[in-house]
Amino acid sequence: MASSFFIAHGSPMLAIQHNTYTEDMRKLGERLGKPEAVVVFSAHWVSATQSVTYTDGTLETIYDFRGFPQELFEVVYPAQGSVAIAKDILSAFQAHGNGIDVQVSQTRGLDHGAWVILRHMFPNADVPVINLSVNPMLPPEKQYEIGKAIASLKDRNIVIIGSGSTVHNFRRMNFHAENQADPWAKEFDDWLIARMGEWDTAALFDYKRLAPYAAEATPDYEHFAPLYLAMGTGHHAKKAAVQHQSYMYGSLSHLIIEFA
């Protein structure tokens, strides 16, 4: 049985950097071995209807950023898709509760929310990848239900990842602070970690009112929503464990949470 994770994808530069965070992603990939597939909810694929990549072909590497070194635009992550597993995901969504509306994309590739982290975890690109979108119009409890709908995939050694960022506010970043944590950013993450450890979904769903510095940390809700998507896949065991916590630029959170 595989685990599921929330993994912060940070800056696109992580794809070509080597630091304690990328090293922990590499070690995580080694621990996971070669799963049947990886399913990634990415904050950089936003859609009003839940969407799923649907191809057996090579997924295009999408460079959804600009102003970065040419070296970054030369990175290619040629993972294959899987129609068979995409079909299983569609069936799981349709069977959950009253059904979750879902559509497929036969042309969508992997945005940097997916390939930046996968490049470190599975550097040979030899594990099939199915990319899923994020709908930022849905509240946390609905995101949780979407994750819960596909939790059974983990029984087949399919890894599920929610890729985003718990603290993601460009206006509050200090680009002169390489590896320092702004106290307010860490306080917000520490609150989340404590609530997840208790599996206190009531508090987590009400984070805007209860969490310290919630407004400062989560103006880009599409980056925060993958936390609930990933957490929903851990609904049955209700166990959360921090595998990494660090910061870049004062407040850009690098966080890995594993859900058993």
C-alpha cells in the first residue's frame, strides 16, 4: 500500500537546485521505490470542473513561468500517462457520494507543479503520471471529499500527491533571505501541522478564522487547496507526519506531509 503526500513545489528553480529540500524529496522517492503510478493534483492546473489527463503517451513538459534561466527551460520530464488508471480515477469520482463531475484532457501535459517535484522523486521518469486539476472555487471540505474519493488507489501502490504551498504570498517574500523562516509563516504552518496531527478537520476547514496569519499565508488559495486534497486521501487512517519543513525567501514554505 502506498502513502499520499502534500508536497510544496516551491519555486521552479527547485528543479535544478540541490539542497536539503530536494535531497529529502530524492530520499522519499527512493523509499517509495517504483509505484504503479503517481497521481498529482497540481495548483498550476486550475479548472472549474475536476480534470484528469487521459493518455498513454508522453506528457509534455509545460514551462508555465518566465524570467528564469535558460537552463530551466531545457529540463524535460518525459513521463508516460496511463489511460487505464485515468479510467479508474473517473470511476472513483463518479461512484463517490452523489458523484463528482469530472472531465478528461488528452492534450494536457505536466506543469511545473508536477514535474519540479517528480524530477527529484523519480528522476528516471519511469513511473506513469496522471495529472489532476484543482478547483479553487471549492471550500476545504469539498476538496477533502475529492481526495477521499480516490483514496483506495493507494491500496494498489499508487502514490497520490497534492502539490501546492501552504504559505504562498509573493508580496511577503524576502528574496534576500535564502533559507530563513519568517516567524509568522512558521507559526501558520505549525498551527496546520498540529491540527493535522490531531486530525481536527473542523478547525482545519475553518482555518480562515482560526489559524494565525491565514490571510497573509493563503491569498493564492489554489496553492493551499492541494493540502486538503491530499489529506482527504488519508481519511481512513487519519495519520499525518511531517517529512520536511523549511523555508525559502522568508515565507515560501517547503513542506512535505505524509498521510498514511
